[in-house]
Amino acid sequence: MAKVQFIKSADVKPWLAELAKEHRVFAPSYDGEALLFRPFDLEQEIILDRAATMPPKKTVFPQSEKLVDFTYSKDPENLSRVKIDARETLPEGSTVVFGSRPCDARGFTMFDRVYLSDKNTDIYYQARRKNTLFITLACRTIENTCFCNWVDSDPCDPTGSDVLAIPMNDGYLLESVSEQGEKLLNSKLLADGSSRKVEADKICQEIAGSINNTKDLSQAPAKLLAVFDNMQFWEEVSAKCLSCGACTYLCPSCYCFNITDETNGMKGKRLRSWDNCMSAQFTMEASGHNPRPTKAHRLKNRVGHKFSYYPTIHGGVISCCGCGRCIKSCPAGIDIREIVLKAIDFEPAAVEE
Amino acid sequence: MKYQQELKDSIRKALPGLDVVIAWSAGYDPLHATPHFIRREEDIDRLEIGPFSVHNLATYLPGLRGKKVGIVVKGCDSRSVIELLQENLINREEVTIFGFPCTGVVDQTKIRKALGHTGKVDFCQIASQTVVIGLGGEEHKLRLSKVLADKCFSCQYPNALISDHFVGEKISPSVQTEGDDDLEAFEKMPMDERFAFWQKEMDRCIRCYACRNACPMCVCRDHCLAESRDPHWLSQEDSVRDKWMFQLIHAYHLAGRCTECGECQRACPMDIPLLLLKKKMNKEIKELFQYEAGVDPEATPPLLSFKMEEENINEREW
Amino acid sequence: MPVLKGKELRIVGFLCNWCSYGGADTAGVGRFNQPTDLRIIRVPCSGRIDPLFIMKTLLNGADGVLVSGCHPRDCHYAEGNFYARRRLEVLHRFLPILGIEPGRFEYTWVSASEGQRWQQVVTRFTEQIHKLGPAPKIAGPAASETLRQMEAAL
Amino acid sequence: MKIGVFVCHCGSNIEGTVDTAAVAAAAREFPGVAFATDTMYTCSEPGQEEIVNAIKEHQLDGVVVASCTPRMHEQTFRRTVERAGLNRYLFEMANIREHVSWIGKDREANTNKATELVRMAASKLLHNRPLLSKQFDINKRVLIIGGGVAGIQAALDCAEGGLEVILVEKTTTIGGKMAKLDKTFPTVDCSCCILGPRMVDVAQHPNITLYAYSEIEEVSGYVGNFEVKVKKKATYVDWDKCTGCGICMTKCPSKKATDFFNEGIGKTTAINIPFPQAIPKKAKIDANFCMKLQKGKCGICAKVCPSGCIDFTQQDEFVTEKVGAIVAATGFDLFDWTVYGEYGGGRYPDVITSLQYERMLSASGPTGGHIKRPSDGKEPKNVVFIQCVGSRDKSVGRPYCTGFCCMYTAKQAILTKDHLPEAQTYVFYMDIRATGKNYDEFTRRAMEEYNAKYIRGRVSMIYPKGDSLLVRGADTLMGTQVEVDADLVVLAVGADSSAGAAGLAEKLRISYDSYGFYMEGHPKLKPVETNTAGVYLAGCCQGPKDIPSSVAQGSAAASKVLGLFSKDKLASDPQVSVVDIKRCIGCGKCIKTCPFGAIKEIDFRGMKKAEVIETVCQGCGICTSTCPQGAAQLQHFTDNQILSEVNALCQF
Amino acid sequence: MTKNIYLPEMATIQEVIRETHNIMTFRVTLNNPEAMKNFSFKPGQVGQVSSFGTGEATFVINSPPTRMDYLQFSVMRTGEVTSKLHSLKAGDQIGVRAPLGNSFPYEDMKGKDIVFVGGGIGMAPLRTLLLFMLDNRADYGKITLLYGARSPVDMAYSYELQDWLDRDDLDTYLTIDAPYEGWQHKVGLIPNVLLDIAPSPGNSVAITCGPPIMIKFTLQALEKLGFKDEQIVTTLEKRMKCGVGICGRCNIGTSYVCMDGPVFTRAQLRQLPNEL
């Protein structure tokens, strides 16, 4: 049975301060004009009434991290005999993210299927994922770019979260989702919230009711494959794409990365850093051959991966959580919803003309 | 926009001879436009020009070399076209330019700042001096001058400097009111604060390179130094040093070529004030060489040329 | 490798091979005493010095960068220093926007015969850098997100 | 890569203030360094052997020598590593003598600095790649620009060496300044008598093609393969037919033409042959003075010419010559002395230049060898020579010493006495520079045997006084003012660079100093080379010099050309720029900025790309710092190599 | 403790063989004797070879699992990592993450006639299977090898070729593109020579590997000879980073070349979207 607690708006900061004694705590606050998940700071205003510019992706999947630290050492007897000591550097400590949205937290479940599969375990991801807890805030405002309801989610979806917070007029109802989440709800600042559960459920229903226009994307995997070879289709939908990485880097479910080495003297590191499938370099081979030479090929792979390949591999789950950041932050205003719908509606006959 | 119909007619007439015409259409909500690629007659109807026509469409031109391309340009965009022509990165005969008198475009960041957030815009009405925005059921009235892009206040070229078809009446440039106030203010800050400022701003860079890819003069594109190993200027580390260095590379490669269209800053999802660097560079270039990019298709960018005697460079006294 | 604590600051020179590097040699041959901070990188021509090398050097933590080439008109490659002059001047004027004292970077012209002048240039520039003191350093990669996390945790 | 590091003591030159053993010990910790040692004299025979042995013993594939400046011994050590089987570019030097041990005494700081310089060198070396020269064919013909004594010497030496020579002369005759001289110092032998035969040799030599009254229009190409466009200026005389009989000159009614050969002493006819011994001995019409060309009337010369060679419609003509080397021997011009207001600024007819005086002394000159005052034709009694006019004078921007004026002034004082035994000569001088063989003896003779009165001091003013001149100056030895009545004043005018020097330098892509004299490759070791491969210098174009030096340089340049052409193929310097075609976006910025035109646009599968012409590229690297993608990389100074040096120094 | 999929095993280069002007072969052993002893892989599987400081690149293990004195990789110089590897010498340290990917369906091939068609560096993956089959000779029918290169000097494993030619249980054909002095074997492009040899498709499997253009025409030739899609096996190459299906760049639709490949039958390839 989930633990249900209530916290008054005014107690949020003190509660986070309490949590910060044991965990690294992140909460949305402004950095310049960007609303980011930043280390909690009592002095900083926490902004909860609007979606953050960036999802809290970095807390589990840093923009760049060290996979391997390596050190060269020489045999003093024979300087040309160089030994290499390569070791992993695993992250330590625990993190609490406060104010993530259902789509943000759900994004990590897309990672989980790949990073923590039965075939492979990414221990760096695992270490952070295990130790990062999400206190997710249900959405009261549905933004123009939101479409979580298209991808089998909703504004109160607890998937991937540890605690779900439902905003009420005087505070938040905190409902534990995981065991670890439950442990977070032990503060004296919190009061039993069971009595307000009904009220909260009603709020959730209201929000759910305020979204309409749900689209059925079940045809997307097949339809996207069907237009795979129709380059004219992809050239048209990608025409305004600038091949930048804003969409992928702001996406809570984009998980691609690059591995590069850097050395400095006798030391070096192997880095894993975010990579962007919209960039030509992503698939460029050393020979100069590129299987995805144009932005049309690359956008096809991005949309195809999220709405066709991933669902095909992972039991129909679309690898998009509908947060809409790719739409909002695209410098060219590309709307991924439009592309998917266009592919679904695409009639092969139209190619003939 | 007054001349929209006239523009559509003009494009309709030219379209049969062109592969594509790049313009704008309505975006995902009433506050946004998006680049619009007109290939067929029916695409023309969706064309919209106005204060949301922020994108500098010249960015697309180098990628469309070899095709017959029509492009609708604001005055500032036309300077990028000129610069591309000057550098032989596009062929004049392949490009058909549609100009119109631009009365300014909005700065989304300013609107967002004024309203708190703009996630749920229901409608937007623009009159000559005001913008009325419906946001989550409430109506907000903003002075247009509060939300226009900075560059529009000091705009010297509201009409396309180069065009094959110009619709409407040319208008005269607005009087310089604000100009580079931000640069002036910034340059009054003590050195250490400036240094700290950039560290803080660059820290949130996510290296998406939207700044670069939106820049019409960043023509290296797939061969940018940012990701290259040979030469190996930057690591892929999430470090201020690398991220800042990239912006310096960008600014320096644009020295004498940047038309200050502001796309770098507009495109930045993290709202990093990148234009400041370019403004400074342009200011110095102008002072040193009396040169402004994107005005004369026959000129040579000052860093690609020299004079035996430089009027404004004092021989070093030591 | 650290600079000598308390004695030296990190000063990097980019010198063209034909004039200034030779000038520095001439200064050596003439036993003209100079401060020891400067480390010289030899390039064929001042025109080879991409101003971005200087930015990179400064961002990497150098306290000063000195560039020297042939006097205008005396370029071994006829035009290299004319290009360099424009590019370096632009850089010099650009640096303040970054919060980097423009005095941390100077460029000048020294011919192969001007050993004494080289001594003066090095001495003067080194003094100038010492007056400015160590350059502000960019917090390394570790300092960005992680450091903030640590700070917040403490 | 396995690097060997050799830290040189240079006796005590380095070891005195640098702990070389400590440097070597520190170097052992650097990435890639497999061997490090300190050696007494690395450049010595045993020192080099040590390197060769270490390369073999430790299988080194790169070497760093920390010693003196690479400008001294880089080539030496490159050959050393090559001897051991390594590519010569897998070598770097750290300059720990000129840049460390000789400029400071702080042993700790020096040792630390030397260590860092070694670290830089080793870091760069890790990015070095073997570079190989390409062989290319050469065109064994030589172009010599300028037919003065230096050019003549070079032409004859080259021609004798079996080379085909193209000699281009700006005026209608070769001979240059020397042909205008009456006698030469210190032997006082007849200038024309010694030069004349050599001029004839030029004309008759089967290997020499002479283009007189011609100029260089355009130069393209590179060492071994230059292409030169020569402009043959219109003479209005068909030189193939002209026999040089001179009848035209006797009949030409326009007798007020400027007599360039005689330095404006007297006038000549519009159609003329400058002097009897001219080579080629051909007539030329001075269009400015020809009545036919100016007004369309006359044409007498055409009527009298026995060979019918007059052609008033003649146009400039262009010929293209392919050569493998070029010698510039363009000489000098006289300094324009009229800037000296105190000498009358050109207003007094009896103030003349030393070269005008030479013409006056010459038996074949306008006065038939009689010294006459230009104003009234009278023989002067007092002749005053003023030295250092446009030499050693900062106020007119000529701080350098022309070097030969002291000598010709002494000669002219002597000759004056020979011509006019009654005359008295005075010489105002600053110092007497007479450092050649028999030179000082010669000036002594002028003073002692010919009674020339030498007054050490500058002339402050020349006044007209009646029909003569009053020369007022200082006698700094006596500390008094002196005034001398002069019938004729001869100015020892200094040498200035030739009027067209800068323009030609730009065509040849060679550099010149602030006075317009061409820069030699090295002031000591490469006196006749330039920094453009295949272009050499001879004579006064490089700086003022006397006849023996000019001749020596002519021979030296010829020997350089002969040496160059002794090979059938040349090897290109592999330190050139290379464009990575995959990275190049064809923006053409490199093409725009290359000072040598060494980059061309090519079509690669329908895309514009840049390509470096290896043999033209001089390795400056401007393209590399211009190319925004870093596609153009100057080999041996690539971005990665320089960045590795930067990173070795600063990565805090 | 869970294995770190990104941490390479340290290995020592035992021997470096220069094969051609741009191909070198490295014989390596894992430094940890235990790991070397327990190392097992199947023919066709690949490894990520690290030069620390430069990066990783993918190579097939081209020694057979039946000969475990060392692991062999052949490296053609194309980019940064391969250039760096080419500078290494015996005794130098590298990292190895292996085995990765799938293998040739050698179990399914038992009892069948085998036709190997290799071009240039494409011989490397064939070599591992060829040697494996020779070491298990009884399991397989007739084995034919056609190996082609541009010229004799571009032929890798030249020191082994005579052995192969001499064997009675292996039909070896060598070919080069154009006549070359002293060359005693076939001259002609691989697909044409293949048509000449005309191996019977009956109970056969053809395994082909080489540059894209050669593959294209070899597939056509095999088709002409009557080989069905299921009878043709090839390997694919893509830019890889993680090698374990996570980093996201080597997929063709739903298939990840690093995990689901690199070995595919032609029938499988036809199922994939067209993005090679």
C-alpha cells in the first residue's frame, strides 16, 4: 500500500533542505532564462508551475562522464615498456530530483529497457538510476506541445517515479510509488494525506479530462517502415531541419552516446558523452562512407527509432514520452507529431503522381 | 501582414520555374511560425509573414545548391544572402529572392519573460503597437516594442538589400534607439565579473550546436571543428572550457562575416546570450576596417584581406 | 607541469621562424638576460598563428601570450604578417568581452637582428603579466555539475 | 612512438646554467620517451653517433635534441636521424641554449624551462608524420633580369656553364651604370674598355637571348618551372633589320630629346642609339619627342634609313619564356638629391651629380671628355665635391652608407686634376670609407699627389655668388666655418633602390627592405639567395655595392643556378599544406589568401574542393589558419602539432 | 558483481605482421592468464580493440577458436584509431572487448559444401571460419576458397596462401584485377572468376565478404549460379562505439549490427530496411 502524505506549499523548501542532508537534491530553478534542474539551494526560487527547459536527464545520464580512467606507467628498466592501468570510475551517493514531470521520469524507463536489459547491464547507468529518486509533480497545465496522452501516458502517470506529487491548492499530496520513495516520506514536515486522496484523484481526473485529441499511434511502427524508402517523404518533412541536437539533448528518452578518449601526459580518460543522431558525424565511417548521409535519412532514423523500431523490439512501447520539448525547442519549429501523423496517414498511392 | 497576398501572388507566378520557395507558415501554436517549404501550388496558401517570421531562411540556401530556390527574406536575412553570394557559397542564378518591408520580429524570450511562461497560448492578436496574448484563459496585453527583437530597434535595413521581387512599399529604417545597449552595459562590468558571467552562462550549454546550425554563415556544417579529432581542438567533455572555446571559434570564424541576424542566440535552447560575442566582434571590425558584412556582394571580408598600411592599427609601440 | 611557484607565471610565445625566433636567438647569442617565464612555440610565419591558438592557450590557463613576427613588409612569405596583423588586432580588441585583460595578450614585430629589442619585449611583457598576476582560471570539467552537486551536498 | 631525447651540454654553454642530467631524467617520464640522456656535444661526430646508435639499440622512431637553436643545427640532426633510417621529419629540437642557458643564470628556473621545452618538443613529435619529398622535372633555362655588370657576369657564367640564358634589360642597351662611368677606381682604368668586351660576349654568345628595352610583365610557376611573360616595349624600329648605322640620328630634326644615357647632360635626337658601344646597337625612337609620333609630320628617319626598319605603328609585344631559375640584377637608381634645399634643390645648373660628372669626364660623353660648366660651358677652376648626399642621412630617410661614393669621389678628384691641372678640388666628407684592396692608398693619393683638399664636415648651404657658387660648411676638425668659392659642385649622390624594385619583387614574390632593396636569404650565409626558391640576387638590387662586389655576386648567383641545375630533378619541400578533401567544403578562402597562388579549385565528383600545388606552396600556413574547417593543414605545423605544444604547456 | 561492458581487458601485442601497404595484423594475448584461458568465442565474432587515448575500433577476430595461442586482428588503416594501431609494436599494450556480436552459422553449415568468396580485407572474417572448418574438416563437405585482391601486393595472409593452395581438402583460387609479372594464378574481377569456377549451389553455402562494390556483383554472380538467399552469408560493417546495442548508431531499422550482426544471410538482409 502506497504511503500518502501531504505537504503544505510553504514546507516544500524546508523539506528539500532536510532531504539535502542525505542526498543531492535537484529542483527546477532559473539559470539565466533557462529553467533547469539545479542543485537545491535555499536561496533559490523553485519554479513548479511550468515545465522545465531541460528534463532532469543529466541526473542519471550526464552530458559527459568518465567510463575509464587510464594511466600509463613505464618500466624504469626499459622505458619503452609501457603499462596501462585502466579502471572504471563509478558514481557514488544518492540523488533526489524534485519537481520532475511524469514524462520526465517515464523517460528513464525507455533507457532501462536498453541499459539494463537481459543482455547487457550498463553499470554506470545502473549506479545512478538505482540511487536517483524522482519526486514527480503531476501536471496541472497541459501545454500546447504536450502529447503524453498519445504515447500511453497521462499527466499523473507515476511510471518511473518514486513519489508522485499532486498539486493541490494549498500544497501537494505525496504518494509513494516505490519503496525507496516511501522512505523519503518520513519527515515531520509531512502530514498524513489519506484524507485528501479523493480530492487529489479528482484533480487528476480533471486534468486528464482537459486533454483531448488523443491520437492512436498503434499503426505508427508499420506505417513508418512502409515509408522507409520514400525519400521524397523524408526530404519534405526534414527540409527545415538544421541537423542540430536540440531535440535529442532535450529529450528525456533519447539515450544515444559517443565514446571518445582524451589524454593529458601520462594520464587519460575514456569519455561517454551525449551524441546526436541528427548529426552527420553520428554514423560517418572512417572511410568517409555514411549510411545516413542526409538530414532526411537521419530524421527518418530518429522518428523511426522512437515510433517504430523501439516499439517493435520492446513490446510496443513508444520511445517518446510526449513532453514536447523537441517541438518547443526546435529552432526551426519541427513538430514530431506532425511527422508521425503524416506517416500514418500516408497513402502509398500519393507517391505515384 | 499587409503584403502577404501580394507576396503569395508573386510566388505563385514564379513557382513554376523554381524547385522550392522557402517562406514561413504558422507554427505549432499562435505564438510561433515555422519555415515553410513551398513546392506545390497548394502550399502557397499556408504562407504567413509577420512578427513571428523570425527564422533566417538564408541558412537553408547552401544546402540547396544545385536547385532553383526561391527565398523570402527580411531585410536582415537579405544580408546573409549577400554574404553567401560574396563567399561564392551560393549561385546568384539559382536563387530567386522575394523581399518585403519588415516591421520587426518578436523575441520569444522577451515574451516568455514578460508572461512568465508561454506553454499554453490560446491566441495571439497583433495590432500596430500591441500584442494581445491569450494564456491559459487569461488575456495579456503587451507593448509591441517590449517584445520586438533587439536587432529590430537598430535595424538599418528593413527592406531586402537584394531582391528579384519586392512586394509593398519600401520603408525607412527605424531610428537607432537601443542599439547595443547590452554590449555597452556589459563592457562596463569589471573584468572578473565578465569572466564569471561567461563561466556561468556557458556552464549550461548542452553542446547541441543549434547556434552553429542555425547560423547562415556557419557553412562548414558537417565538417565543424567542434566534433573533429584531426584537428582536435575540443574534447567532448562537459566542460566550460570546451564549450566556451567553441563559442570563441564560432565568433572568430564569423569575424567580418556575421550580419548579426541573431539566429545563434534565438536557436539556443538554453538561452545563452551568444549574440553579445558577435556584437563585440562586429563593433571592433567596424571600427578597424569600416566594414559591415552582408552589404556588398563584391566586398572581401576584412580578415581575408589586408592593406600594407592599416589606417586604424597602430604599429605596436613595443 | 607547474610553473615555478612564486617565481614564474605561465607565458607562451608564438614566434615566426624567420624573424622573431631569430631575434630571440640573437638575444641569446648576445647573452641579453631575460625573465625565464616565456616558453616559445615556433611557427613558420605569423600568418600561421590562428588567433584561436591564443584563445585556446588563454582558456587552458596561460597567464599571458606573446606573439611576434617579422616587421610588416619584411615577411618571409611576403604577406603573412599583414594577415596576422589584422587577425591579431581583432583578437586583442575582442578579449575584454570575455573578461580577459587585453594586456594578457600582446603582439609585436621583431626582426632577426633585433636581439636587444627582443630582450626589451620579453622583459616588458613579463613585467606586464606579473603586474596583472595569475590569470583567472576556468573551473575544470569536474567543477561544473559535479562540483555544484558536491557544494550543494555539503 | 618511441622517442629518444638527447640533452646537450654544449660544453658549458648549456650545462653551465642548466642541469642537463635532470632534464634528461625528467624527460624519461614524458609520454612516448623510451630513452633519454645528456651528451657533451650532441652535434659533434661522437654525439651524432650516439643518436644513431640509440635509434638502433632502442628501436626509436623519433628523436628530440635539446641543444641550440634549430636555425643552427636542425638540418644537421635531420641528416643524423636519416642516417639511422628514420624519416628526417620525425625529429624535433628544443632550443635550450639561445632561449634558456644564455639568457639567464637561475639554474633552477633554467632547468625547469629546459625540461618544459623538451616536453613540448616531445609532445609535438608524437604528432609528427614522416614526410617525403616529391621529385619534379626542371627547365634548365635561366632568366636574368637586368643587364648591368652583375647581370652580364651572371649571364656569361651561366651561358659558359652550358645553360640557356634569357637576359632582359629595361633600357635599349646593356651595360648599366658601369657603362656610363669614365674610369674605375682604384686602378683608373677605362670603364668602357673593360666592360665593352663582356657586352660583346653577351651579344655573341649562342646560349644568350637578349631582350633589350623589355620588362617583366608577369611571373608564375615555381622553382624549376617558372613561366615569365616579357614585355618588349615598342621602339618603332624593327630591330631585326636595324644595322645600327646611325644615319637616322644624323638626320633626325628633333634634337631636344632627353639624353638618358648622358644623365641629361646635353640633349639627343628623338631617334637614337645611346652610345657607340651599345649592345644591342639598335636605334629607338623616343615617342615623346618624335614629331611623326607626336604630330604625324616628319618621318625623315624612315626616309633615310637604308634598311627600311622604321615602323611608326609598332606596338608593345609580349613573349613568354619558360625558365627554371631567375636572377634579379636590377641595380640601383641615384637618390633624388633635389630634396636637399640647401644644395639648391636643383635650381643651380652648376650643381651636378657625380654620375653627370662621369659623363662629362668620358671621352665619349656629351662634352667629349671636357669638363665644362653646364651654365656657361667654361672650365671650372674650383671644383667642390660634397659626399654623403642621400647616404648616412636620417633626415632624408637614408641612414645607410652607399659605400662606394668615397672612392669615386677620390677618383673624380684625381681625374679633375688630370683634365684641368690648374683646378683645385675640395671634398666635404663625413668619414672616409676606403676598406677595399688598395682603396685607402687611392684616397691618400688623391689628397697627397693630387692635392685634393679634404674638409671633414657637412655643407650647410650653397649660395649663388656672381656667376659662381659659394659653398658654406663646417670644418669639424678645425672647429670652424669654411666658405669655398666653387665653379662647379659635384654631389656624391647615394644609391637608392631601383624605381621598379618593389613592383618586380611582388611579381617574383621576394621580399624587400624598407628602402626597396631585395632581401637576401640570410645576411651571412645566403647572400645571393632569396627566400623564394629558384630566385637569386646579384648586384646592387640587394644593396649598394661596388663593381668587384657586383661581379662577384653575378658569379655567385650563376654558380647557385648552375648548382641548382646540376640535378635533373628537384625535390619539393614536403613541409607544405595539404587539403583533406573529405573536410574541404570548397569555400575558397584559402585560395583567396594564399600569397603564392599555390591553391587551386578542383572539381571532385561534382563538388568544389581546394587543392595545393605542392611545388608552388612555400609552407607559410596562412591557408591553415584561414580554413575554418581545418581542412588545409600545413604539414609539420598542423593544428594538432601546435595544439599539442600548447597542451604540453598549459593544461592546468 | 556485474561485468562492466565498457571496460576492456588489457592485452599485449605479441606479434605484428605487415600484410600490405595499409593492412597490419596483430596477434595479441590477454594479460590476465585466467581470462585468456577462459576466453571463448565463435567464428565471425568481433572485438573492440582500444588504443587508450585514441579510441576503439571494431575488428573481427580472425584467428579461429580452435587455435587459442593468441587472438588475431587485421587492421586496415582508414582513420585515427587504425593509424594509431599501425604505429604499435610487439610488447605494446592495447585493450580488447570481445567477443561481441553474432557468429557465422557454422553449426547449420555442417555437412554442406562451403564456398568462400573474399575480397581484400574481407578475407579477414572468412579466415577465421575457414581455419575453423579446416580444423574440423570432417564436419564439412567440399570447401572452395576464392580470394581476390587488386594486385599480389594487396593480398593479405600471403604467407599462408601456399599452404592453402597445397592442401588436398581445399580448392583455393586466387585472383587479381589486372595482369602482374610473375603471377601464376587467375586474373580478373572476383565475380567473373566466380562465374568461371561455377561452384554448384546444390548443397552449398556461400560466404562472401569484401568491399561493397565487390559484394554487390558477387551477390549477383551467386544468384546467377543458382544460390538462394538462404545459402548466402555475408558480414556488415557500421560505425560502432559501444558494441553492445546501446549507443544507437549501427542500427538498420530494428537490427543492431553490433549485436544482431555482423553476420547476416542474404535472406535476412532482404528483411532489413535499405540503409547500408
